[in-house]
Amino acid sequence: MVPLLYFQLLGAALFGIGFYGVLARRSAVLIVLSIELMLNAVNINLIAAASYLNGTGRFAAFDGQIIAIFVITVAAAEVGLAFAIILRMYRNRGTVNVDEINLLKW
Amino acid sequence: MALALFVIVAIFTLGGAVGVVATRNVVHAALFLLLSLLGAAGAYLLLFAEFLALVQVLIYGGAVTIVVLFAVMLTRSSEYPRITDNKQWPLGLITATALAVVLGAAFWLAPDVVAEPQAPVFTELGASLFTKWALPFEIASLVLLVALIGAIIIARTQNVAQGETSTEGEG
């Protein structure tokens, strides 16, 4: 049987990798992909906690899985909006590299 | 047995994630993301969350990856393979590693849970979604609607030169 800790460590590692992607990448597309990784890390933690801790504490009856459904919903909406903004950015500036989008920088 | 499956799933998930942040090709990054998301779906299966695994494959594996590939195609990001990382990547690596270590240590030091994973009764999950979580559910549907309309308005082509906002006849 896999302990809960292993799933939590998997989630932590995935979150760290996604965080590195957000910090280190230049292309806005890759940054959005890294954000998706971080959201998935959170989902793994939520679902692991829901499965192992069912019936203990205030959150019972697999509420973690339902919160994970909402996270997936918001992530889907976020991807659609993010790529619409990236598309508009590309049309206006001809690049999707975030360090070249410096119109508001002074 | 379960541990071996977990190791395989973890290798898929983390390997795909490292591929996303390490590859120089944007299309490869999108495909690595698909690998990582399918690995996460496997982790959900190991946790007896079949519904979530299904949703993960449908929404992430299907919709999100397609949207990403469309965005890559429309922005020609793949034509910019030169430098994909910015100058602060060593600092980012240090920060991300520190964050992962802190998170891992927090989980490590938490009191041990000896419970076994349980599978939810599917009807209970649905009933909870439509009773206890009914308001968040409705708000989520509104969020999706707003995001949909917003994405269309942001991304559509306008005749900017003439200052026209009407798009009739363009569709």
C-alpha cells in the first residue's frame, strides 16, 4: 500500500518543477504550461487527501475530489483566456516572450 | 504492486514535467505536458478517483493540449527556438528547489496517516456536488461562460484601422 506521504511528495516535486518553469521560461506559452503543472500538483494533493482522510476533520465525504473538479474547471477557463491574451499579444507586438513585453515598464 | 505502479506513474508525471521546463521546442513541451497530465491521471486511478481520472484525460488530455497546440501554431512560437530561458534561471532553480524542499519537509514532518485510500460512492459524489456544493457549481458555470465570451472578444480580429468594433459580415 502506498502511503499518503508519497503522493504528497509527488505533488510537492511537481509544484516545484512548475514553479521553476514559471520563473525561468521566456515564452508566455511555456509559462502557461508550467502553471498547468502547478495546478496539477495541487490536484494530486487534494485527491490524495480526499481518499486517505475521508471521514476525518471538517472536510469529509470526499470534498477534496469536488474541489479538484472546480480546480480543473478554473484551469480550463484560464487556459482559454490565457491563450486568447497571448494571441492578441502576438498580433500587437509580434512576440510572445514576456521579457520583450515591456510597454508598461518605465 | 501498488508501490510499483506508483513509481511508474511518478516517473511519467515528473519526467513529463521536467521535459516541459527543459525542452527548447514549444511543441515538444506541449507533448511532454500531455505525458505529465496522463501520469497524473494514473495517480488519480491509484487513489480510486476514477471520475477525476476520466475528467483529467478528457479535459487536459483532449481540450487543453489541443488549445496549447493551436496557440503554438497561431503564434509561431516554434520559430523562436533560440533562447527559451531568461537570464534569471539559476535564481529560479534555487528558489524552486527551496520551495519544493520546504513543501516536502512540511509533508514529511506532518503526523503519519495510517488510513487506507477509500473509493467514494459515485452517487454520493454527485449528490454532494448538487446539494452542498451547488452554489460553487453555479458560480463555476458562470466563470466558464465569462471566460468563453472574454476569450472570443479578446482574440477576435477587429478592423482597428477604421475603429470599427462591429464584426458583422466577417464570420
